[in-house]
Amino acid sequence: MPHNFDEIIPRDNTNSLKYDDKLNRFGTLDVQPMWVADMDFRVPECITTAFTELVSHGIYGYHIKTDRYYQAIISWFQQRHSYLIDQKGIFFTPGVVPAVNYLVQAFTEKGDKIIVQPPVYYPFFFVVQLNNRHILYNQLLERNNEYSIDFDDFENKAREARMFIFCHPHNPVGRAWRRNELEKIADICLRHKVIIVSDEIHNDLVFAPNRHIPIASLSPEIDNITITCHSASKTFNLAGLSTAYAMMNNNEMQKIFNRFLSLLHVEALNTFGLTAMATAFEKGGSWLDELHQYLWGNYEYVKDYLENNLPALRASPLEATYMLWLDFRKLQMSDKELKEFIIKKARLGLNDGPTFGIGGQGFQRINIACPRQRVVEALEKLKIAVSR
């Protein structure tokens, strides 16, 4: 049976960060939350069934990571993304952001320089700064509502960098990087001996005709300097279940990271997370294919609505993720005015553009992974607010 993505599922009073932290985050309960990157859709039925069987057993003791879990990851990446990872190169972590933190600590020293590409997922900034490393900003270029990489600047920064934290696909601007772009990045990082930490958590949410190419899959040489971070969380709406892992095929890197995690003793993940991840990768492919179609329909609705009703606003072309990057600059508001306008006038809870760093001024990020009715309601609120 097709999945019902139109179902409205109440999430208030469920300890949901997205819904139950509105007062703390926006200063009011009167906002429609469309910010943090989780979906308002039920997980695939196969996961619910697996949970039912697990719950009925009634004992939730320590869980071992069997070959099933590793094979689920290996098969998923091989079949969906043509990338082969060795089982001993898969390291479970509590989340992708913790994984990036660990990698910064394990493979760089205090004072080392790390490249990030703003406007970008803002925890990258905290990862670098709180670990007493220095950020090198390789700001994305924006021309005619499309984003690209400033490769001249990237090479200049790479000459003094130890690591590059790569958002692939890119959040929030929605880019799915092309092979030629990845090859340029790889060539520069190889020549300057820069470790690539590639956050590919949105890699299963790339829309045709675009496709995701793991940067580590370009060549054995690139694979040797790349660590890929991933999770089933964005793909299958499992953000509360700790399903993340870091992957690397370099033997020396594996030894260093294995020792680092052993010192922290953080590899024992929860039983439900491991069950969900393995089940999703084994049986959730058809659900994901349906999800792609529904999300693309939401994007097309937003794009058409803005063109016909709110021509002063623009959404960046969506190649990947379910987060839309909205351009409000034609309204000529300051960042403070725009933030207050979105919350108090449009009564929406979005992500404020400046939190994503340089280049975020005048933008807002909106999550469209919700029933179409919610998208319609949000756009109507925007239209009324702008018209006033």
C-alpha cells in the first residue's frame, strides 16, 4: 500500500524539539514550526513492525553490533551510491555532529585550521571553535539564485588547512555537487594534504536528474584522505534514535579513530536505533522512493506559489534535502526586522539565515518535509504578512 504522506499527525506534547520548544526558541507558542530537520511523516511500516516485535520481547539489555547491521550499511551504499566500504572501517557514533567533533579531535591539533563553506549547517562552526581550532571561510558564490564553490579561494585556504568539513549535499542551499566539482575539491585536497570530512547525511535525498556521488568514491587516492559521516536519521526520520556512523577505508585512520572511540567508550548504541537502521536499509527503499516524489511535489508547489503570489521572494533551486533556502532580500529588511517579521507577522518558526554564517543575511530556511496542507498554510501566512 502507498504511504499516506498527507496524514496530519499531531506532535505537540510529545517532547518534540520541533514542536514543544517553540516558546524557548521563538518566544511564542503562536508559530507553525518548520525549522529543525526532521519530518512530520510516519516511518516506514517495516520499522514499526520491527519495533513491535522488539517491544513484545520485553528485555532491552546490551546489544551487540552483528554482521547484519554492518551489512545493511555496506549494501545500502553499494547499491544506492556505488561506494564500497570495508566493515572494519565503519564506526558507530551518537550522531553526525558528534562524529565530526570526534574526527576534529582525533585528526587535528589545537590551533589547526579547518575549512568550512558558509552559508552552511551552523554546528560546523561550533565544532571548530569549541575545539580550539581556527575556521577558514570559503564562502559559496551566489549568482542568479544559484550557488557554486569559489575554487581559487578554496585552493588558497587549502594551503594552510589541515581539514575540510564538507556539506555534501549542501545544507541549507540545497546543492547536489556535480562530479566535476567534487573532482576539483579532491584534487586540491590531495595536493595540499587536507583531510576531507564529508557530511553526507542528506545523500539519500537527492532529486533526479541529480545524483549523489560520495566524494570518497572518486578514486582510491581520495578514499584514502576522506572520512564520510552518515546516518539513517534524515532518510527515514529517525533523528531521535542515534543511528550515525563514520566510514573510512584508510587503515591508519581506522587505528587512530578506533583508539579514540575506545577511550571515550561511546560505540555502544541503543537497541532501537540499530534495529531501525538495519530494517530501514533492508526494507525501506520503496518508501524512500515514494518520499522523493512527495517532497518534490511540495517543492514544486512552493516554487509555483512564490512565482504567482509572492514574486518578491525566491527559493533556491532544490537539488537535494528537504530544506528550502528562501531569499527575502527584496523586502529590504534588516536581519532583526526579518526575524521578527517571520515570527510575529507570518507566525512561522523557521531557521534564521544569519545563523548559517556569512551569506545568510536576508534568508530563511524552511522545512517542507510535512503534509502538503502544512505547506499551503505556511505560504498563506507568508502571503498575508507580506501583503500587510
